[in-house]
Amino acid sequence: RDEIVGSWSHYFDAEQVDGAFLYRDGTVVELNTLLPEGSGWSIKTGEFISDDGHIVGTGYHEGNYRWYLLTPANGDR
């Protein structure tokens, strides 16, 4: 489906800031913006994307480092 997930990292005043993205239809989307408000998640990596659009990566959930499975909402595909 010509979709790519990945991770980015920037340094600001010696502090590292990480995040993950989805590239689709010529647009880059920050994965954290796809989460519902108050989810408790902070996504740090985008590792894999399936043909159905399921994304797997790592992040923090309520302060604990975890793997996640991000499932597209109905109609988002």
C-alpha cells in the first residue's frame, strides 16, 4: 500500500526527543497524533506495518516501556 513507518530523533539543548511517523499518500503523520486523548501512551518507534495497516512499535504507557499494536479505525484505510 506504499506506506512506511519509522522513527525519528532530535537533540534539543543536549536532551534527546524521539517519536514515530507514518508516511502515506505523500504525507508524514506523527503516530502520537493518531492516539485518543488521554490514552496514557507516548509512542517512540514505528517498527512494522502490515498490509492491513496495523502498526507495531515501542513506547511508554503510563511510564512503562512497552510494545504497542496500533489498529486503524474503521474508514481510516
